Amino acid sequence: MNQANKIASLFLIMCSFSLCAANPIDTRQQIFKPNVRTLSVSNPGNFMAPPVIRMGTGDRLNINFDIIGDEHTYLRYRLIHCNAEWQPSRLLESEYIDGFNETPIEDYAYSSNTYVHYVNYNISLPDPNLPILASGNYLLQVFPESEPDDILLQARFSISSETSIVEGGITTRTDKGTNSEFQQLFFNVDLGGLPNINPFQDLIISVVQNNDPSSARFVSHPLRVDRGKAIFEHTPELIFDGGNEFRRFETVRTDYPGMHVDSVKFKDGLWHAWLQQDFSRKDREYVYDSTQHGRFKIDEYNSTEPDLSADYVMVHFSLDPGERQYGEIYIDGDMTNHILNDQNLMRYDWNSGHYQASIPLKQGSYNYKYTVLSEKGLPSSSSIEGNKYETSNEYLINVYLRSPGSRGDMLVASRKIGN
């Protein structure tokens, strides 16, 4: 693609972003093409770390995905700076990128000894070919080299300047009751590294439970400022449903059933795994389980490079919800990018009397839950999974600086807390 076409394409993209204040665009992490699979954003040195790079540290992130087939595709990616609410900011590209905002994806390899053939692609950040200048939220978009408007996928990550410190905790003694079905957060933001700001006006804090964007809460006014710290507590927005521990299964082997797998079989050119029957946990007692808080990890028991040697398995889910659900039921977790669509929709099977779904997933260990999308379009797992105050949730607290007149929110502190 010539330089004139590149400039024209970017101009159209930026024009569309200028309208997002009145018409918010969908910036959720997601895949747009059916042959693209297994999108993940992870810290290669710490699987449980959030998708945040802290400036001045050795933090790295890998954005990894597959394209089904035998042929390599020439791909590129670009970055979009976003505000705290994940809408494109008004920063110029030259203010957050050093150089031209587009670079090829050169790290790729072909699958090995798998029935389903695919090409695995990896983007390692920070990327010296696309230096990032500003802290904040970033949306990474991948597209074919010859078609910059044909977006294959988009992924989220953040850059934190760590010019402030946030500390906090979780309590089940909430403003809605004690040891019932809720958890409440409390935290403080150290203002020492943020001179000359108005903490009641210039801060925006986002809190996300278990990496699920639909759970995001925003607060901007501390309860008080005490000895150089902005105190956030007794805030209604910081009360979350307790939820329940994620369900788990493993397909690291295909020669016999793994965790929560009832049976496996090879047919129609690929492996199939039928999970054990799932039931509603709403009215059951809480049972502790050490989960990955919704994450998934690609793994194949006999391989040192599972990204290339793990095969795709058609995983069959079956749910007996126990009572009528007033909305559609979806399989939810990082493996679906928390996107509720036809690919993870449960459908009622009249023969079994249960809800069923089948999803092709790469071998590994997976966390999932069942989420109901109400007729009003509101997602909730409460009616199937229940709300248990004892649940071991994790929360990501991001602190943004939004100075008067600024055109972009800067991420100044990030902290993951869990119980």
C-alpha cells in the first residue's frame, strides 16, 4: 500500500474517532473474523499479572493469536490511545507514538503435528518498531497489510507511569450488609507524585472485577483527603456482587478425559471433548476452588511449545439451569473475551432438556461461567452461579489523571488486589 493510501486510511479512522463522544464505538477486546482464534494478552513472566506495562520496569506483554489454515498472512498493527472509559482520546498520534503508527507482525510460526492447521502470531510489547510515548489505555488493531480497514481483531492493554501509588483491600462488611452476597473495595491514592492537582476534580479511577469489562466501575471524587492521600471508601460504586468461583476444565491431553471432561473422541477430522453436566449453583453452599479468575492457559502435556503443538478441540458444554432463565445464556470468560454472541450462546435441546453449546478451543486449562443476558441487555451470572461473599475475586484498580484542558487521560498508577 502506498503512502497516500496509508494517510487516507488513517484520516478516515481519525475522523470516525472524532464522533465517538456522541456515538461511543465498540472498543472491547474481540475477534472479528471466524478464522481467527485464541486471542490472549499476557505477561510472559507472570501469567496472573494484568495487561499493564509499568514504565521503568521490565514488564512485557505478549499478544498472541492463531489464524486457521496453512498459509501465512502479511499482517500489521496500529495503536489507538484511549481515555479511562476506553474511548479514543483526542491526543495526536505524534503525542503517543514515536514515528509512523503502523508496523508489521514478523513473529509467526506454523502449527506442528496438529489435525487442525493454523499459523500462530505473536506481538511482543514494548515494540522498538513502535515506541510508545504516553501512559494510558491502548487499543491494538491487527489488519492485513494490503487492507488497513479490514480489522481482524483488537486487543486492550495499558501503560502506567507509576508516578503514584494505590493501596487498598476488599471487605465483606459492606454498606449493603455484612457477609451477605457483596464485596466492597476501599483504597487510597498517594498524591505525593502528583503535585498541583485537584484530587476532587483531576482523578478518575476505574475498578474491574476479574478482567470483565462489563463489571467496570468509575469513581472520581474521594471521600476525603488525609495526609497527602485521596481516600476512597463507603462508595456505592465500589460495591460488587460476590459472584462465584469460576468453573474449570482441562484438555491438555486428548487420549483420556481431563478435569471436568466426561469423554473424548476423535471424529470428523478433529478431537471432541464432552464436559461433565453443569448445574445451577445459585442455591448451593459456597465451595472454595483455586481458579485462574477467568483466564485460560494454552497447554499440551507432551510439548515444550504448546502455542504451536496444541490442537483444537471441539468442546461440548451442557447446562441444567434448574429454573427458567429470563434471558439468553452464554458461556463467559477470557476465552470468549467476555463477548456475548452466537459463538458462545447456549441453545435449548428438547431431547435432553438441557442447554448446550459447542466451541472449538485450543488445548489447555480453562475457566468459565454462565452469564445471562436479560431482555434489557444487562449481563449477570447471579441467577445461575449465585452470589457468594466468600468468592476469591481479583480487582484491577487503575488511577488516571485528567487535568483541566487535557486531551487524553494518563494512567499514573495500577494495582491488582484480591482475596
